[in-house]
Amino acid sequence: MRNPQLNANGALTHLLSIEGLPREVITHILDTASSFLKVSHREVKKVPLLRGKSVFNVFFENSTRTRTTFEIAAKRLSADVINLDVTRSSTAKGETLLDTVDNLVAMHADMFVVRHAASGAPHLIADHLRRLGREDVHVVNAGDGRHAHPTQGLLDMYTIRHYKQEFTNLVVAIVGDILHSRVARSDIHALTTLGAAEVRAVGPQTLLPTAIEKMGVRVCHDLRSAIRDCDVVIMLRLQNERMNGALLPSAREYFRCYGLTPAVLALARPDAIVMHPGPMNRGVEIDSDVADGPQAVILPQVTFGIAVRMAVMGILAGN
Amino acid sequence: MNAEKKRPTVVLPDAELLCVQLAGLIRPRLRPETVLVGIHSGGVWVAQRLHALLGLGNEIGLIDVSFYRDDYGARGLHPRVQPSSIPFDVEDRTLVLVDDVLYTGRTTRAAINELFDYGRPAMIQLAVLADRGHRQLPICADFCPWRVDLDPSSELVLSQNDNGGLQWSLDEHA
Amino acid sequence: MGEAALQIRNGRLVDPANGVDAPLDLFISGGRVAAIGQPPAGFTAQRVIDASGLIVCPGLVDLSARLGAIEPELAAAVAGGVTSLACPPDSKPPLDEPGLVERLVRRSATVGLARVHPIGALTEQLAGERLAEMNSLARAGCIAFSQAKRAIVDTQILLRAMQYAATFGYAVRLRPQDDFLARDGVAHDGEVASRLGLTGIPVVAESIATATALQLAAHTGVRLHLSRLSSAAAIDLVRAARDAGMRVSCDVAVHHLHLSEMDIGFFDSNARFDPPLRSASDRDALRSAVADGLAAICSDHTPVDADGKQLPFAEALPGATAVELLLPLTLLWATQSRLPLLQALARITSDAAAILGIAAGSLAVGEAADVCVFDPDESWRVTPESLRSQGKHTPYLGYELSGRVRLTLVGGKVVFEG
């Protein structure tokens, strides 16, 4: 089966998932992002690459934060950006996902940035465009269900490479609600593709997916032993609705067992970096002293995120 | 088959010598605040030569015009984009844009557009090692030591050999 | 029935119910099998059908086929060689009222293609709360009672339903799945669901419900049939119960004999099934359970239109069109498992008829002449146009399959000729 992200020439035409992306494609995106990073420091913070192109931010699930970063990235590429809040408009009127897509294609969309609560929704759109013979329209997955958040995964890799240069000797711990996390899945695919020495999936059994070790990670239930000798610690957000109930007894107990405190972080390598996809729950998964401490690179992640999204859109729109 | 037509053999001059000649052309019009901006990648090598030959104090700027190319729609983004680096304020500066070969003029156009996104220079001059004709835009070089008329089927390429010396080669396309 | 006298000659007669696999002619008159091998005295064929190179077998019996629209789906059934099918009660509205059952029986008889045997609802509206009028439903034509895909969450109600069915000797069919463990699940809880971020249905959801059903059936003495098992664990439980002497039967959906969670690929909604496609080792256990006769095969035919499938995986409707693929997919499994045709065809003829307790799946003299004649070697491509069913969705779209039905008889009458 052909990877649905690649066109007949093997060039990246959609970004749906990091799974199955060749290492060179990931590296190319990261290299291109580093060129875009400088654009944001100039007098005129934009390049004319996507001039005249229409980028539709189609968010079936609210996320002002992610939508804004895509909007900034598209605008810095000189694209026209149209934000659609689909949660309220069309689906409420009974229009299907593909009806919405057909309508936007009729409005001459060049690129869709899609956020959807259902895993696989961007794949469905890409498959639909292929059947319509519209492979000139590109799809960027901005997060689908629990499945993937590839641009977040890429910006995490950009951040790690920025601070650690190489991946091959790195030990990376991903801590928290991996079960519900599309970021964790994208990070795991990216890290294993880029050759990280060890990726540890850390959390209570209730928050780890079945057979997660098949993705090439080591499962750990004890935070302290999992953090030991880590180069990179990626903390995941614990959604409010999961804090009290059948998955976890309470936020307090979760923090006691899996919260990243300075004492726990001290077990990692002294130069370890701490990442978080945001928004953070201080005092739930991460202690403020760590979040605001010298090892946290959470704000640089945000800056790099714009450049990475510019790179993704710049590469896709040209293919 | 009409490929039998003999084209005159082009004699390729010594690229290092051309750099010296180019420096000689620029020197009389040099101002204290003049800075060089090399276009990636051949233009950067030439700019580095000129920087040494002219004994300039200012750092040189580097630009990669991939984000400004007019053939992006047809050819996509260049696979190896280098970051542009303009380590000085371009506002009211005199810039000498340096490239290895001036051909259609499209790269120069893209470079000028990019420079204006850093600010408003007082003047931009163009220095090239070779002008091979066949312009598609109203652009001409201020400084050029070698003018040659080459058929569009051949590509004039500047490369750096193992010892770091610059040299010309001519690639023929069918 | 004053049907024409037919002779099907030069075919290979394969009749699992009677252990026949030989080149024998089949003689039909009055809608029934008149003779095998030699014509009965004074027989004059009004039509002679040449079956050289073809297999002549009993019409297939499908343990579970949903009918959206009756006519096209019954036309699809006979095109697939199916002459009797059991229809689960989860139609809209569900088959919980005698009037609805009577109408279904009457309408399908009017269409006059495959024979339809309704399965009645075990509880009203399949809600799992109040018992349905099983006796009235049986009088209207129901041959067994089930919950289709719905569970009876309250085990005391399940116990009562079994006791009540056992009172009248009705069979109860259950698709075992624990609702709590399966909550929001859309795929097998394993490697693929974890990777794709789909909510999983663990095997224990099936094995726990299987164990519950087996124990309540043993306790009540009801005749239990477990439908569409998907896991090795559930198969093991049924095997143990059978070994302990319990009268319990089970079936496996034909797609589950061939496919696994891996076939979901990149969210292919055609691979969305209920129960879900499970691991390759579960699939292998299902294959051997069918091979050794523990389980029969059903098509679990579920016509789903494009609107139900062109959705993100979790929102898509489960199920596939299958009644026309039952024979070729069974043949494929038999070839792969190196099973004799006689044994393989039993799973979709005589075994299924025995489970349903209907007179079908046999070509003994005097039986109704429900016959399927097929070319085992003719290959055909599964395309939306090649399917008569209104359901066009199956993971086999675009595949070449071997085994094409040439002729189907119901009660001695030609209902399909291809």
C-alpha cells in the first residue's frame, strides 16, 4: 500500500502522520525550518512563497492555540488564511466532513489544515482528494483524535536537535497520558525513525495503550527510575476530565507519582531538557519550579513551532 | 539530426583571476559603509574572495533566494535551503550583491526582493564573475570582468575544488 | 409445487449432509430431489442442465444476513448461491412484534428468491429490559431469538430470557460482548488500535460475555448458539463447554477467517467490523475451529451505503456486504487450509441448517430442491458493479476471487442463472 502522504513521485504531498515518513523527509523538514526561523527576526517577517495561495484552517475541534500558530506560519509565507470554525457551523447543519471538504475545494482551497476529534479524519480527506483527482490540494494534520499531531512531533524533534544536535545517543522519556495523546504517538514515531537510543513510555497502566511496546518504546511505571540518565523529558498534558475517576484517583495522587519536580529531574542528566506541548497544568504534571527553570525549553518549542509549520507548508505547497 | 553543428569551443578563464579583476573593478567605487551580500552558493564563495581582496572590515551577508524564487510553483521548494544571514542593518546601506553567474536575471530579482524584506538600503549594486547573456529581466551588472554568450543548452557552473580553489566548468544539456 | 422436471447432468455432486462427493446427475421434480445418479422410473426432464466441470451442492444456508431492502438483498443472496438465510432482529424497527415478522415472511415469500428465516428479538426493542413475546413471534415465523449486536447488560434479565426461551425449546443466539469493556471501542484492542489511536475492544469483552452465556445456558438448559466469535479465547471456552458435553454451537463471520487488525491499514473504514477484526493469532484460531467443525461460517452480510462508510473510521458504520462473497471466501479458506470441498461446504450448508434447525442443506431424495451450481475455478473481480447487493462496501473490493455461481434453485425453481 502506498503511503497516502506521498505522491506518485514519492514527494510529500500531505502531512498526515510521522509514521512511515522516511528519515530524509523528516530531516529535510527540520533543515528547511532552520532557514525559516531567521525570517521571524527580520524587518519584514514574511516571505512570498505562498503568495496567492489559500490556506484553510478547518478546525472541527476547538484549539485557538494551534490554529493561531498555523495562521502565523501561513501568513509569514504570504498565504491567504481563512479560519473556519466548523464546530459551530456546517456539522451542526448535518453536513458531513467530506461535504465540507468539497465545498472548500470549490472555493479553490490550496491547503487544508485540519484538526478533528476522530482519529484518521485527515487520512479520509486525503483519500477523498485523491479519488477526486485533486492531489494539488494539500492536507496538513493539525491533530486527529488520539492518532497523530505530526507538526508538534516535528517541532519537538527540532527542539531536541537544537539542544542535543544528534539523536543516536539520546535517552528520551515521555511521561503521562500516552493513551489519549496524539503528541506522544507522533514523538515516538519521529524518535524511533531518527534513531534515538531509547524511548521510555512512562505512566500508570491506565494511561498507557495496549501493546505500546510494539511501537519501539520501553514501558516504565516508575517515574524516578524512568527519568534516570535521560537526556530529554517530554511531559504530557493531563486533561482535566481524566484527573478524577476510573483512570486516576486524583490529580494530587497523580502529581505525587508522576509529577515532574526538581528532585525528580535531578535524577536525569544534568544537561537534560524538559519539554511540554502545552498548555501546562502546573502542579499536576509539572512543578512550576521545573516549568520555569533553566532546563525547560517549553517557550523555545513554541517559537520553533512556527518555523516548522512554515517549512511543512512551504514544502507541501511546492510538491 | 542537426546536432552536428559545431559550436565554437568556449575557453574558460581562471576563476580565481576573475575574482581579482572583479575586486579591481569594485575598489574605485568602494565606500566605507559598503557591505557584500553573496547569493548562495557560488556567490558566497566569490563574496568571500572579494572580502579578503578588498580588505573589508564588515562581515559579509549570505542569502538563499529559495523562498523568493518565481519557479516555486513549477519546481517546488529547493531541497537544501540554507538560512539567509544578514548580520548588519541594511537600512540606508550600500550593498554589493555578489553572484557567480548572471543569466536570466531572475535570481537577482529574487535576491533584491529578499533584501528589501530586511529594510531599505540606500543602494544595491550587482557584482558577478560572469555575464553569460540571455537576460529575461531588465537587470545588468555594475561590475563584471567576463562577458560571454553561451547557448541555453549549456550550464556554466562555478565549483570549489579539493584545495578550495574556484574553477569553471561547462555542463551540456541535451 | 408444480415445478418443472429438471436434470442436472455431468456435474460433481457434493452433498456434505449425506457424505456424497461423486460425479452424479441430479433429478428434480415437483420442487424436490427425485433421484440421484439414475433417473426415477418414467422421468422426463423438461430441462436438462449441463454441469460439466461444475460443482452441484445444496443451496447455501447463511446463519446471518441483514436485509436492507428485501428484494435486492435476496437477489444478491441467490446470486451468491444462498437459498436460506437467517435474518437478525436488528432491523428498523427491530423484530420484536409478531406483525413485523409476519410482514417480513410474507414479503420475502412474495419476492420468491431465497428463503428467509427471521430471528426474533429476545427483548423488547432489543433494549435488554423486558422479554419479547417469544411464543407469538415463533408462531409468526421466528426460528430463534437473539439480541443481534445489543447486549443484555443485566445478567438476571439474561437468565430470565434464557429460562423463558428454554420453556418452549427455542434456541437463543448471542453475540457475546461485554458492553462495559467494549465501551466506545471501534477496533481490536491491540497493536494497530494503539498505533492509530483508535479506542480498543479487548478480547476479554468477548471471552467474559462468552463465559457468562455458557454458564447461564448450562444453568437453564437453553439451546445456545454463539454468533460471530472473533477471538481464540472465546473459541477455547466453547470448545471446553462442548468437551464437557454441553449442547452449544457457534459461528464465525467469513471476513474474520481471512482478515486481521492489520487490514485496517490507514483507517480503511471497509475493515470496520463488529466484532472487530482481531489479531492474526485469533484469526488462525478461528480458522482451525471452523476446520475441525466446532464453528460454522456465516456471511454476516450487512449492506452499508457510502454515507455510512465515508466517515472517519470510528464514526463509520461497521459491517460489509458479504452474501455474494460467502462461497468464494469459503472456497479460498478451504484451499488455503487444504480442506476437502465436502468438509468446507458443510460449514455453509448442512452445519448451518442443523444450527438453525431447518430442513435445508441436504440433497437427499425427497428434500426440497434448493441447489447451488457453481464453477469453482472461475475467477471474478469484486467491484461495486459486480455485486447485486445495495451494499457495495467490503475490504475485498478490487480483489479477484475464485468460485462463481452459475445456477441457483429454490424449491426446484431457477431463481438465478449467471
